[in-house]
Amino acid sequence: MWLSLAIQTALLLLIAVAIIWWLKAQQRQWLQQQAQLEQRLEYSAQQLAQSQLEVQELRSGLIGVGQRVLQLDASLGQLGDNLSQSLKQLEEKQQAMELTDPESKIYSRAMKMVQLGADLDEIMRECELPRAEAELLFNLHQAKS
């Protein structure tokens, strides 16, 4: 009976040692897996920090570009306003010159005569235009009609 008890105790002891050895092996494996996961986590955290930095840089750049676009838009608006004013002034000056230029009055009168159906000789006589100019006015009006 002592022998059977000793064998049972030895077997239990052997089983306990095997279980402890197996648990230690599992613990080492889990610790290795935990270390690998921690490394992956740290790498992911570094990538996240780098991505956040890049996003911040892009955001700052976009804000700068947006401000520059607004400045250019304002400058373009001013340029358009200035151009409109300049064109208006030029038109006014041109009209003033047309009203004061005697040759302009002659050509205006000649065009009206062409529109009213006057012939080439009549235009030359009334407006005192050379034949080439009268023909040019006459042909221009005929092309428009």
C-alpha cells in the first residue's frame, strides 16, 4: 500500500511538474506575443503621430493657399473695377473726340447718306470725300446690309 501511495504521489508530482513546465512555456509564449503586440502598437502610434503631423502641415498649407486665393480674388476684383473705369473714360474721351473732330462728322454724315440711299457721286460731292473713301464707306455699308 505504501508503494502504491508512493507511486501515486510520484505520478502526481510528475504531472504537477509537467503542468508547471507547460504553464511556464505558455507564459513565455504569451510574453513574446505581448512584446510583439506592444512593438506593433508602438509602431502604429508612431505612424499615427507622423500622419497627424502631415495632416497639420497640409492644413496649414491649405489655409495659406486659401488666404492667397482670397487676396488674388480681391486684387482681380480691383483690377476689373479699374479696367471698367478706364474703359468708360476711354469711351467718353472717344465720344468727345468724335464730336469735336470735323473729319469724324464728315464720315458720320457720309454713312447716314449711304444708309438713306444716296449714290456714290452724291456722297463725294456733299461730303467732299475722295472717290476711294466714298467707295470704301459705300462698300462697308453694302456689306453690312
